[in-house]
Amino acid sequence: MGLCNPVGARCVEFMAKFHRKPPYLPLISAVPSRIPLRTPLSSAVTRHYATSDSLGGQKTSSRKQVTIRNDDGRVQWKELTTGEKAARTTQQTFNFGVIFAGLCGTIAVVYFMYTEVIASDSKTRLFNRAVDRIRVEPQALELLADRQKIRADGEPTSNKWSMNRPIASSTRIDQTGIEHFHMHFNVMGSAKSGVVNLHMVRGPGHKDWVYRSLALDVPGHPRLYLENADAAQEQKKLGFKMLGVQWR
């Protein structure tokens, strides 16, 4: 080194000045180190559901176990366990049973309403038909009262509402295949009250009922027949007398 005097302290000081090492600075990387970030709970749950167990390789799920009470059908069938599939099957079977029972009950109610109220040959229609027949009969009006004041109902019960009183009736089929319908009910007027006895018949293959007898019994008065097919048939068998001769 030509610039340095080999003798003396100046050379040493000069060398130290130009060959001094730079001060130590900490190394700062341009790429920041990986800092764990907070993730939403839903994302963590989703990742946890989609990842696999490191030991068995089997999927783990954080969803609630499907039971009969909490199953809403959101979990697909293929994701259910054997016990959960049994729970869903039981729930669906029960639901179908309830729906089927409700459907059967509805059909039964509709059938009852039709056969007892709506149909032309229903018991309610036959009852109203007999009451209307009494309200237009002059002899019945003389016993009871004005037809606007005549009221009819079924058998008396503990229920104070007359509309809830049942109407006594029965149906039978005789040996010849003829269907017989019997009914009796009460009629009340402003003057007196009575009991009506109804007998109607319907032959095989016939839809409409015809009167066999319709009688009104009022206490203190003889029976009043509004319809009496038996008497008319008997009269027809006996024929009539003319000039002392019995004609048939």
C-alpha cells in the first residue's frame, strides 16, 4: 500500500478508516412471514366438515345428529348414517300415516254428509218430505195449528237444543228384496202435539222411495192417515159393491 506509512500509528488509523466493516443491520425480508389470520366461524365449520381425519381418512361433520324430532330434510340421504336413515324413515312413515288417516276421515265425513243429508234418498230428505206433507194436510192443520207454527224434531234427549235430537229410523230388506224404511218423530203445533210414523218402501233396482204409510197420532184423536197403501191395496182386493153385488 503506497499511501500508507509503514511506521507509526497513522497507517493503522488509515487502514481502519477505509476497511471498517459496515454496521450490523437486521435482515428484513421482502416477503412477510405467515401470520395466522382469524377466519369466520362458518368457514371454519365448513372446512372442518370437508376435511378428512389424518388417521382414518374418514369425514367428520360438525352438524347436529338427525333425529325423528329435528329432521327437516335438509341433509341429503347419502350423508346420513344408518341410525339417521332409520329415524328419517320412521318420521316419514308416521307423516304418511297421519296424512292417510286424515284423508280417510275426510272421505268418511263427505260420504256421511252425502248419504245422510245431501242425497235425494237420505234420511234428512225423507224427514223433510214427511214434515212438508203434514204441513199441507188440512186435517193435520186442524189438529195441530197453522202450518207456519208446526215444528218437528227427533227423540227428546238431555240436550236442550232440538236440532241435536236424533231421529229414530231403521232400514231392512225383506225376503223378496224390497227395502223398508221406518221412521218416527215428534211434531208440535201451537194447539197440540203428536207423533208421526212413517213407512216407505223401495223395490230392487229402484232409486226413489214410495209411501207405504204416513200416520199422525195426536192424543185424544183417532189416528190420521195421510198415506195408507195397505188400506188402499186391501180396498182394491175387496172391490166395491154396486146394487148389492160385490164387484172385483
